[in-house]
Amino acid sequence: MILGIDLGTTKSVVGVWKGGVHIIDCNGKLSIPSELTYDNGEIFVGHGSKTRAGGHKIKGFKRHLNDPLTENAPWYSYPQCAAGYVLAKLRLMAERYLGYEVRDAVIAIPSHFDFNQRRATLEAAEIAGLKVKRLLNEATACALAYANRPGHYQFENIMVADIGGGTTDVAYVDAIDGFLSTRYIDGTTLLGGIDFDKALFDDLIGRVKERCGSDDIILTIDQREHLLNLVELAKIELSQCESTSIHLSHFPIGGHLFSGEFVYDKKRFAELCQPLFDKIIAVVKTVLKDRDDKIATTFLALGGASRTSGLKQAIHDQLSLDGKQTMDIETAVAFGAVEFAGMLLGKADALATDILQDNYGIGLENGKYEVLLHKGSTIPFRATKEITIVAGNQTKLSVSIYKGGNSLAKNNTLIGTLEMIGLPPRPAKSLTAVVEFDVDVNMDIRVTAKLKDSPTHEVAITLTSSNGLPEHLMKFMKEKVSTWYAKQRSSPDC
Ligand SMILES: Nc1ncnc2c1ncn2[C@@H]1O[C@H](COP(=O)(O)OP(=O)(O)OP(=O)(O)O)[C@@H](O)[C@H]1O
Ligand SMILES: [Mg+2]
């Protein structure tokens, strides 16, 4: 069996293929909150964390999967570890449902996750005892879920905007009879529902300060958490009602207990969120521009935050696009991941290809740069480049590898260096090295170089994540999660 997983910023979903897609529930809920709480040496994951007051809460870690390692941070707060616990919980739900152990998974991730974020996701899966069969783009997963509904069209162009809790992911996909090719993607890991919450939160704090007549409000972690929950509820209410109000009752502020009511209507909320709407629209626009003016037959607006009051109208006004929501917004990504898992098992009748989300290339002489892997290439993908060694009797060749599309190497991001040593002494310009880039289906990149007239002289690097977990931490976290897992398995609760 292969699990299909949506590891979301705010909530996560798991399903399996059993003659069709089956999404697994936890006490009747189709998703679990993507969070953990550490309290007195114990770890609580998902709903157990959400309903727990006190302790140290870790959430929103998906956005931090490419952060540099923080020295002295508690082990459970590392994003890979927190994600590992959430994945382990999903695995447990699936194993309970199936009645046997499962090790393999398809995990959906934002299409614009870079190399470090992909590596970190693989590390999280390993910590959870899972082997990743495929990292699948979230927007591709949504398109797969949509295109493979029974009785669906044979041919369709699909534009998907998955606007989630923390990320916005847009893809343009061709679908022909269950075969999906992703053509264009764009997105950001820093734009989603929690940013709308933050906009409302900041405004609310401003109004509280005004009413209290004090500029000096310092909130405890629990107070902040409580207010963030209140503004999220108000935001959700505004997607259904004209106006809503936030009540603060005996709220301790600056040594006093403050009570008050703050009314928000759709108009005010839309004004607060306009800069965020604009950013989302800019991402959708990029994909519209990339696709050479072909007309998308269907525009799907998915992800919980696509329901945000005013957002659909803003997309309609600026792009004349009206989002279709014919699927369950909460489970669409997991649904597609399960379809893909079914496809890998040879059971589901579908196929989907993903594309490279960035340009990659090498530095040349005089500080120039050449792209070898082009953004938008369907993966897996291979590219080669011949480099003539200019100096005579050169014994070493160093090739710098970058991410980016600028013609000057220094304006791109250096992601690795490949060193060829022990070159045979030759006159100037008479030795040629062949550099080869290989990208696998998970967008893992391997670079090799060999001499053209002596192909056995080869060096290779698999680009390593600059923020990867050291081996001893991986081992420690795997043991921690495995112990937690064994304990959970023997407990009757979901
Ligand atoms: N009715 C609603 N109106 C506005 N926002 C909503 C509504 N329902 C849910 N949301 C917001 O949607 C977000 C969660 O969406 P979703 O479950 O798609 O995200 P996710 O998968 O956890 O995150 P991501 O895909 O970004 O990693 C939350 O910010 C939530 O507040
Ligand atoms: Mg999501």
C-alpha cells in the first residue's frame, strides 16, 4: 500500500487507494491540525495539541522547512521533526484503518518548494518511518483529483490556484483522458490564510490600543494564540456574513482587565487584505502570462483560504476568472495524492507529470552563467554541457552550480560546487570536460562531470541541502518518534 498525504501548513490529510480514493478520518474529522505540543516531556499531535492549553506549541513549520538550523532550539521544534510527528500520526491513522503496517507514501508539496524544502520533507518522512515514493506538486494533485472524476471530459486545460493556510500554489495543467501534464507553475510559501489572520490581528491590536489609550500592549504566548483563534473565526464568519464582531471579555492587558467589542464588515476586511489579494493575483497572472495566451477551460480555486471574503471578487475583477469549486476543498490535494499512489500501484487509471520550478546552471568564465536546466522542463530531465579547459597543464577543474536565471553568475544562488581533480597535464584548450545534470522525479538533482576523452575519470555530487539535519539528530529524532508511535499504537484513541 502507498499512502497519499497532504501535509498542509494548518491541517493534514491522509488517504489510501482501495478500489477508489478513501480519505481516512480521525474521530469523524477528515483532517488533523498540523501541530504538536510539548508538555512536561510528553508530545501531543494534531487534535490532541490543538485542544491543549499550555505547553510549548509548534505549528506553521511547513513554512520553515528551509530555515537554517537553529542552535540550541529544542529538538521537537525543528521543522523536520514536527513534520515527522504529524506524518507519523497520519501513518498511524492509516494503519489503524487498514489493519497492517504501511511504509510508503506519496506526499504532496507546493510546486515551488525548492531543493532544501524538498530534502527537508524527505527527512521528515524518514523521521516518521515513511519512504517517499513521490513528492507530488499540490496543484497537480488538485488537477488530478478534478480531472479523474467519473464521467469527466476527455480533454481539458485546467488552471488550479491552491490557496491554503500558508502557501499559494498555481499551476496550469493539460488533461487528456486521465493523462495530466503540468505546463506552468508559480507560487510562494509565504502567502496564505494565516497572513489574512495576521492582517486582521494587527488591525485589532491597533484598535484595542486606541480604546485602552495605551501603546504598550505586551501579549503572552497564550493570549496571542487566543486572539489569533478569534480573528481566524471572525475571518471565516466574514466569508458567510456581511459583518462580524470580536468580543474581548476581561482580557488582561497592561495590568487591567479589558472588555470590548470590535465590529468588522466585509468592506473593512477587504481593505485590510487588499495587499495580500494583490500578491495572490500577481502569482495567478504570472502563470496566465507563461501559458502563451491559451485559454484555460477551467479555473479551480481551491484551498481553505480561497473562501476568504473578497478574494474571489478581486480575482474576478482583475483577471476575469471565476473559480470553480466542484470538489471538497479540504481534501482535494490528498485526493489527488491518493490517485497518484493508486497509479504507482498500477491500480488507478491516471498519469501525471511535474515540471522543474526553477532554472539551474553553471558558472562560466568571466563571471558569466549558463542555464542548463530550464524552469518548466518536464521531469525527469537530463542536460549536458561541454567545458573546454582553457589553461595548459591544469590539474583541477572546479564547476560552480547555481539556481537562478540571471546571465551573471554572482546574481544567482550558489547551491554547490563540483571539483574534478587529477586532470592529466595537457596543452591549453585541449582538454574537454562534460558536465551532466540529472533531475529525478522528486526533483532531486545529481551533477556529474567527466573528461571527454577519458570518460572513466568521473566525479559526481548529489547536491546536498545546506540546511539538512546532521546524522546524529536524524537518528535521535527517529528514535523519539518511533517511541511515541509505539505508545500511541497501543492507545485506543485516534
Ligand atoms: N470559510 C473560510 N473563509 C476564509 N478562510 C477559510 C475558510 N475556511 C478555512 N479557511 C482558511 O483556510 C486555511 C486552511 O486552508 P487549507 O486547509 O487549504 O490549508 P493547508 O493545506 O493547511 O495549508 P497549505 O496548503 O498552505 O500548506 C486557514 O488559514 C483557514 O483559516
Ligand atoms: Mg494545502
